[in-house]
Amino acid sequence: MTNSVKRAAIVVAALLPILVLGWFVLKPEDSASSETVATTSPSGSTNTVPPAAPGAAGSGAQTSVTITPASSTTASVTTASVSTYNDGTYTANASYNTPGGPQDLGVSITLKSDVITEVTITEGAKDAVAQKFQDQFAAGYRVLVVGKNIDDVQLTKVSGSSLTPGGFNDALNAIKVQATV
Amino acid sequence: MVCRKDFEAIGTHWCIDLPEALDAQRVECVLKKIHDRIEEFDRAYSRFRVDSIVTQMSQQSGRFAFPADSASMMTFYRRLYDLTDGAVTPLIGNVLSDSGYDAAYSLQQKSMMVPKAWDEVIRFHGESIETSEPVLFDFGAAGKGYIVDIISDLIEAEGINSYCVDAGGDMRYRSVVDEPLRVGLEHPIDTKQVIGVASIVNRSICGSAMNRRAWGDFHHVIDPRTLTSPKHVLAVWVVAETTMIADGLTTALMFATPHVLLQEFDFEYAIVHADLSLSVSSSFPAEFFVT
């Protein structure tokens, strides 16, 4: 558990500077040394994560990260392949300072067989610029869905938008007819 | 389990699977009870029929007797209302109707007004509701899931413990032999395709997509605070213990983060965003087709 929490902490801490730097690239105003502090719970141990990348144009960001496991399952280790980290979902809540004021960021990371299978932003920034960077960050860690023809997949049921009532479809068709006349 | 009965009710297609071993007479008897129960539900909660309690409430204020089962649905709505800062509310009826989704399906937008706060209008006393003014309720967010649960309970009360109650893709499934049900997750843009397959055992799954019940600038979900339909999400699926919870959370997830809702409810979710990107909870029981 401690290892995976540490790892999640490192991932989050490594990603945060991207957001912070993005902010400063757009709005370089301040210049001060950076400092990053990360704490984990429930183990209570504290990890100090290396400061944000040096050489960046003025990063006056102070970042604190708190990580708590959201849910976790014990990895199966009955076979030869042994995971270094426990499978599970870990959430981290962070706040960091920007010229636009302190911003909040919640990140949820899912580890499976030592691979990060999902990263989700769970809390949004207050500032519009910071929000933009957070959204880009979130988008970069998502996969896109693709379709397969229903006939090519073995299914018992289909769930999606429920079929519309007859009256609704009739009305929609009537409008289409009006629009084309 | 292949005794399948299809019918139309409350504006959607129903498909009920019962064990093959049941004799035909028994099946007809159970189906009769199901139809009667759906009719009773519709007569109370539908804003699309003139003789419903909901329609009466849109014409006058006062105290109205609701069916005994209303308490758990109203309590659930109140929790969603609080968790979504008022975005999920039964007071959305006038907004939906004025946007064009009215009893006559005019699909013509009229002037729309932000609904009042819950506590200003509704006093809920277990089996009755008191309103301070005429107001049109809409139970579209969780009502269908709730009637699926009610019908499932009715089937279980008949001693039938393997079944599937599917109301337009919102379904509850039980199998005494734990046989999984493969449920295709419809592509939110191309309904001839699926984007994944969920495998459900003894749970409920509900989906909500913005593609079909859509007109003008609106679809069937409207944010009462902005009077616009959210455009950032194309489809949401939720798997939960009950169909009411799964159904209500598909709408709630348009307005609140999974993080907030997971603090109150046990569920798994999958969200397809406007750019076709996917957010999925770690234990959502499905295989997805992704780039």
C-alpha cells in the first residue's frame, strides 16, 4: 500500500508542475523558488517529492498533495508475475498557488498490474485559466471510444438512450416535414 | 430463461424475461399484475396524462395523497437535489414542458423560467405532498428506474427469482445461477454500433444518452439553473444495486462529479464525453472498445 501511495504521489507531483508551468508560461509574473510538499495517509508517513522542474520561467508555485486510497483490492500473487504495487484506485487532493490565487485539483488514479489504467480529474480549479490547463491535462489521459457494429458483437441486451415514445417521434417527423416544405 | 414478453408502456418499450419453466397461464397472470402496476404508477406520476396526480398538482396547490411507494423515490430525489446543488429536481416539469417537451410533444419552445427551490414549494409528509403553488413535477430522472424496481419486486413476490425487467435499456437482472447478462453499450452517435459490452450479474444497469430524445437546442435533460441542456456529456451508464439509484445517478453525473456522488452511493459508472473520450470507474463491469 505504501509503495503504491508513494507511486501515486510521485505521479501526481510529477503532473502538477505541468499545470503550474502551463499557467506561468501564459502569465509569467512572479519569480520565486518552488517548493513541493506531499503527505500521505492513512499510513501517516510523509514523502517529500522533488521540487518542480528547475529552469522553468519563474515558478513560484507551492504545492501540497494529500493522498488517500479510494478503494483497493489485493493483487493476486498466485502466479509467477507479481505486481510491485497493489491494484486499486487512489485519489489525491492538491492545492497549488498561482497568480490567479490558490487552485484545487483532485486526481484519481487507478493502478492495475503496475499500470495506470485511469486518471480522472475529480475537482475543478476556480480560475478559468487554471481550469483550461486542468481540462487539457485530463483530456490527455483519456481514451476515446470506438464503435463496433451491433451485429458483430454477441449481446443479450442493449442499453443507451431509451427508445423515444411514438408521440415524440411523430412530432419530430412533423417538424422535419415542415422544415423541408 | 427465454420466456420473453414485449410491450409498450409509459412511453418506452418493455421487455420482461421470465424462466421458461413457468406455465403459460402463470405467465399471463404475472403479466396482468405487471400491467396493472405500471398503470397505477403512471396514473400517479405521469405528466403526460390528464388524469394523473401530477397533472392535478400542476393546476392547484394543496395537499395530495401519493402512493405508499412515493416515499423512497422522493427521499432519493431530495438526496440528488442536495448533491447536485439543485440541478436534479422534480420541479423541472415546467422547464421541460416550456422547452417543448410537453404533453402534446409540441417541441416548440416557449418562455422558460428557472424553477423555485425545493423548500419554497414542496413539503413532503411520507405519503402525501403539500405544494405551496401549482407546479408541474417531472419524475423522468429516476421514475423509470423506480418502476423497474417495483415490477422486479412484484415478480420476486411471485416466487420468481431469475428474471430481467428491461424498460427501454434500463434494466434489473437476477439469475439464481449467477449467469451474466451481456449488455451492449450503445454508441451515443451511431445507434447501430456499441462501444462496449457490460456483463451484469444480479444488479441493475441504466443508461442515458443525449442523441435520441432531442429537439432544437435541447435534449431530455435540462439544467434548471441555466435552462440549457448539458452538452459536455454524450452518454452515461451506471451499474448499481437498484435500478432507481442507477437511473437517477445517470442524470446526476451530468451535474456532479463521480467523486461527490460516490460519497453517498455505491455504484460504478462510465461516461462518454463530447469528444468521445471515456471516463470509467475502476470496477465498471464492462469491456470497452477504445482507440
